[in-house]
Amino acid sequence: MAHSAAAASEDATPIATTLPEGKDAKVFHRLVFVIIAVLLAVLPFILYPVFLMKVLCFALFALAFNLLLGYGGLLSFGHAAYFGMASYVSAYAAKVWGLTPELAIIAGTLVAALLGLVFGALAIRRQGIYFSMITLALAQMVFFFSLQAKFTGGEDGIQAVPRGNLFGVISLADDRVLYALVALIFFAGLLLIYRIIHSPFGQVLKAIRDNEPRAISLGYRANQYKLAVFVLSTTLAGLAGATKAIVFQLASLTDVHWSMSGEVVLMTLVGGMGTVFGPILGSFVIIAMENYLAQFGAWVTIIQGVVFVVCVLVFREGILGLVARTLKRPL
């Protein structure tokens, strides 16, 4: 899977680079944001709120990963480290320290940002597959640390994490109330990523991704931009992981396992690498498969593998990338 993901990231040209963006594209994007907001308000009355919260947490995780891969051109095989460590810290802060959920989530997010800063400073010294392998090695260190450390609970993880009261006032025991918080966090994260992508910083990132030597010749310090986007990506991944710990009242080794890093790659490529909204669709597809095909047991992994191979071979732009090319509008 690692080889296929690397090949896909190298061969597939992000759809955003081939479709020009103008005023019409901005208007279209605003319309998409309105549609997403409406869906966020309506879906909990149609689908199970806990399922939707899981989709939103992983969608934010995939969006964070896509910021790094689709716009920074950096393929990380270790994003589970930041997602999982933030999950552990958030769960521990809420259960042992007794922090309110918003403070627990912030604590987990800050730890992910710090971890991303340290690991990113090491990883960006290399490029291509070497960068990817370093991120994987560092993530495995985090996994074994999580397995041995006392505060993580080892193989049992941190269980029965209290959802608590938001700001010490609003109880999150009701799934729909908690869903409103998760939806707000997801939408804020989406808006932030959109702003980053379309800022001057984002434009420089795309230039470095497309032609790093030329960007350096123009005076841009490529490594500083790479480190910045790496930290931004890990911070948002941590936000997703910290939120997930509160939603499911659990932090476990699954969150820091290498397979979680592979899963977020799958979500991004299936939805559409280098598209703004593609990872959201990819997350929904993968989580829905896991949820509704659970009766097939281990066969779910095989089915996901088949879907991944089909996406790589048939439409490397991903589902939404293909739709964007058909509509001739960047998504």
C-alpha cells in the first residue's frame, strides 16, 4: 500500500493545478460551503449522530493530511502519531486532570503541534520516499512509546473518558449537543484550511510543490515553508484526534497504529488529492464502508484495498477530482 500511495502521489497531478480559479470559482466554492453547512444541520436528523461525528473527525484528519500532501507535496506515512497522541493527551486531560472538553481538546492539539514541530524539523531534511520513511519511523517510535507509557494505559488504552460540560456549563452527554460541537470544529477547520490554501502562503506552497528549485531561485526558503505546512497539518490532525477521544470516550493504540496513517492516505486519494473538499467525501466513503460492511469482518480491509487499487488505476484524481474535471470547476 505504501508503494501504491507513493506512486499515486507522484503520478497524479492535483486537480487544483490544472483548473484555473477566478471569481466564478470563489462564488462556486461559497455555494459548496453553504451546501456543507446545510448538510451539517440536516444530517443528524437522518443518520446516526455518532456515525456522523466519526465521519467529521476523520474528514478533518484527511483535510489536514491533504494540506500536506495535496498542496505541500509531502507524503507522510506517520500522521497517526499526531492524531493518536493528541487523542491520548485529550483523554488523559479530561479523565485524570478533570479539564473541561474544550481545554482537553486544546491540550491534545498543542501536543500534536509540538510533536509536529520536532518531527518535521527532522523529516524535511530529506525529500521524496526518504521523507516518507522518516515520518513512518518516527510514528512507530510514538506507537511503541504509547504501548509502554503508563499514562496511555498500554493495550487497554484510556477508557471511560468523560464528555464533561462545555465551558463548564453545557452538558455534552446528549449526542446531538456533542454533534453540534464536532460540526463546529470541523467547519472551522475546513474554513481555516481553505484560507491557508488561497493565501499568499498557500500559493508559495504550490510553487514549491510544483518546482522547488525554481521557487528557491526566486528567494523562497523552501524548508521553512515545508516545516510550516507540516506543523499546520499535524496541528489540525491533532485537533481531529483530540475531538475523537471526547466523542468516543476512548483513546487506544489503534489511533497511533501505522494502519491509521494508511487509512488517511486512502481517504485522501479516494476523495481527491489536491482538491479542497475531496477528503471529506473520501472519509465518508471509507467510514461508511467500515460501518455498514462490518458484518464481513476482515473482508472489509480487502474491499477497501480493491477500492483503493481501482481509484489509483482508473481515476487517479479521486472521486471529486473526476467530478471537478467533468464540471471544469476546481473543487
